Amino acid sequence: MQSVRRREFVLALVLASVAGSLDAIGFLHLGGYFVSFMSGNTTRMSAEAVHLNWSDAGRAVGLIGLFFVGAVVGALLSRIRDGRVTVLAASSALVGLSAALGLLPSSPVPPILGVAMAMGVMNATFVRDGEVSIGLTYMTGTLVKAGQRLGMAMMGGPRWLWVRYLGMWAALAAGSLLGAGAYLLWEQGALWPVFAVMAAATLVTSRVRADRASQ
């Protein structure tokens, strides 16, 4: 993250907060399952399986599968045109579609399941040399890096690099609080303001990268 440009870091903060909001909304709506935190779903799957709660374990498996499919789709989309913009547009569209389906009086499956796929796609926003350079929906590794960089700073290394990593976690935490609060007010309708933020981030990113390419 040391080599990440300031504009990229700002976009990463915005998207981390989006991920936090969506995960909180999904967690509340699905009754304790996550749309972006697959480690949590894996633990939930195992806990339900040992108690022979196969339907609940199956829900966790389904969310993991949707996220995985989204990650595959994101990897493919990152190679189309301006990959970053393509990935952002696709993940925004999936969240918008989920929000729109939530307006229907009935649906055979919860529309918010589409958000799990969107989160898998969104993780391909920052790809460098075929690898994800900035994780957006999982923060355990980011917190570890924050601690490591703080330890290095105490030994004379870069003084403030740890703040960037901790800032990513703080952005996700803040987004989670906002998402949970919005869900208490609007339930699935809370997806709409998050979609608006994602759409705005996509448009701004597209404009910035187009201007840079024309210079």
C-alpha cells in the first residue's frame, strides 16, 4: 500500500466503507450470515453442520459460492477495457439490481444474495500483476499489516504507513455502522444509498482515468 497513489487510496477507503455497509445490511437481513466476510460464513457453516442444521449450513455454503463466482467474474472483467471501471460498474449494477428486486412483493430467493456476488466482483477493483493489491471486503490481514508497520515504525521504519492500513479498517467499521443504522430505518431499501455511492465512485473513477489517459 506504500506505493498506492492518494486518489487510489481515497477510492479504497470509499469502497471499504461500502463493503462494511453492505455486509452489515446483509448480516441483519439474513439473520447472521455475511455477504462479504466469507471466513465468518465458513465458521457458521461448520458450526451448523456439526449440529446437523443442514439448511442453515447450506445458506452459508450458498453465500460462499456466490462470492466465489463473483470473484471469478471480477477477474475476467478486470481484463476488459479499463478493468477498474468495468469492475466498479458491474459490482454497482449488481447492488442496484438487488435493490430493485427488493421492491417486488415476493421473490423465491432473497434479492440481497446478489450483493454477495457483487462483493466478490468488487475485490478485483485493485489488481496489479494479476493479484489483488488492496483487499476491500476483508480486514484481518489489513489489521495484521497495521500492527506490523507500527512495530516497524517503533524500530525506525516508515513512521506513518501503519495509519493507512488502520484507516482501511476504520472505513469498513464506519460503513458497517452506517449500513446497520440505515437497515433499521429502511430494511432492504438501505441498499439504495449504498448503490448511489457506488455509482458515483464509478463515474468519478471513469472520468479521472479518462482524463489521465488523454494527457
